[in-house]
Amino acid sequence: MWKCPKCQREFKNRNQSHFCGEKENNIDTYIADQAVEVQKTPVPGKPPKKSKKY
Ligand SMILES: [Zn+2]
């Protein structure tokens, strides 16, 4: 983890390019939040429309 000395934000990659000061509009944060949402949100069972024979 790398912490930006300017905005005190932590990033996976060192010296990751970002906009200092912007916390909510960060793409990486957005993606991370999305990933967490996907992981937390239980995916409703999708009924198989096409039955595949393995
Ligand atoms: Zn920064």
C-alpha cells in the first residue's frame, strides 16, 4: 500500500496517479465500491434458460 503524502489517501500501486483531494470521484474507489457491492449483494439465482449437457 502507498499513502499519498498530500491527500493522505492509500493506493495499491505506489505513486498511483490520482486527483488529490477528490475522494468520491476517484475511478479506482468507484470500481472498488462497485466490486464490494457486487460481493455483498446476494445474486439471485438465475434460472437456467438453456440446459446444457455436460
Ligand atoms: Zn494525493
